Amino acid sequence: MGSDKLFLEVGGLPVVGHTWKRFDALPAIEEVVLVVRPDNHSAFDELAPRLGLKRPYTLVGGGAERQDSVLNGLKAVPAGVEIVAIHDGARPCTDEQTITDTLSAAEKHGAAVAASPVVDTLKQAGGDLTISRNVDRTHLWAVQTPQAFRREIIFEAMSAVRDQNAAVTDDTAACELIGQEVILVSSHALNPKVTTPADLPLVEFLLSQ
């Protein structure tokens, strides 16, 4: 992006401000833990008064790897909390129903993730960028966030990732290491992640709706 995408202004707030405010407004959320680079803590503290927050929040430092950051966040969760949701700060449009459905599925099954069925035609390419085969999309889903878990399950899963020196790109992959099934929860609305400048007009339109 050429800048910190979380603090790009969209619809009157930084991207991460919309994300934070959305979770803060949900009755199911008791507290928000933000895992943030230590040199960015002041920016989040300065943002907080603009959001009219209702829930307490805690800032913790990120780790060297994703699993380290998640573990840091889990350690900051208040005692007695049973269900945690892990969410990308750059995904500001997640609708309330998707969040609550994912939390409910995690409470019932132990782990759940918001996702959408893949609708594009998929091809596998060779090294020369020619198509080598079609990929059946019938059972393929694009995984998003929130990803919600019983607290003890995700703590065990992320500890296993760290102990095995494994590499994971999302938190559900950690569950595979401990044999924990993860339930897919179909997103009720578009749930894009800000990754490139081209994503911003779509995000701004969705937020305006």
C-alpha cells in the first residue's frame, strides 16, 4: 500500500477505526484486545476517543510470528472468558450477523470461521503460467475473519504451532495440528480485507451502506 493501511482514512475514520468500532458496538463483545506493534500504541490510544467506545480495551505488543502475536493477545484476555474472536484490523465491513453466528458456532463446536464459497473458476498453472488443469470449486471456501474459538482450544493450537516451529497463515490452520475441527460460517455480506489501493473504493461504498 505504500503506507500503514490500517490508518488510511475511509468514510471519516481510519480503516482500523471502523473495525474496532464495529466490534465494540456488539453486545456479545465484553472487551477488545488489540495486538499492535509497540511503536504504534500511541496512535491507537489517540484514535480511541474518536470512536465513542463502550467496551474496555487493552493494547499488547505483537510477536515475531503470527502465533506469538495471537498468544500475546490471548494472555491479555480477562480470566473467565470462554470464547475469543480473532479478527483482521484491515477487515472493517464485517456485518454483525456474521460475527455473532461465528461466535455461536465456536461456542457449540469449539472453533469456527467466517468464509464465503469460491465462485470464480479456478485453474492450476505450471511454471510457465500455462493452465495445467481445472480445479473443482464445489467444496472450496475462501476463509476470512472473524475466526472464533473456545479460549483453551486456540491457546493449545497456537502453542503447538510455536512448539513445532510451524508456519500458519491463519488461526484455523493451527487447529489442524491438534485435530480440532473448524466449522465454516457463511458470511452474510461482503467482507473484504484492505490489501491494495483498489480495495478502498469498495470498502468505502460498503461502509456508506
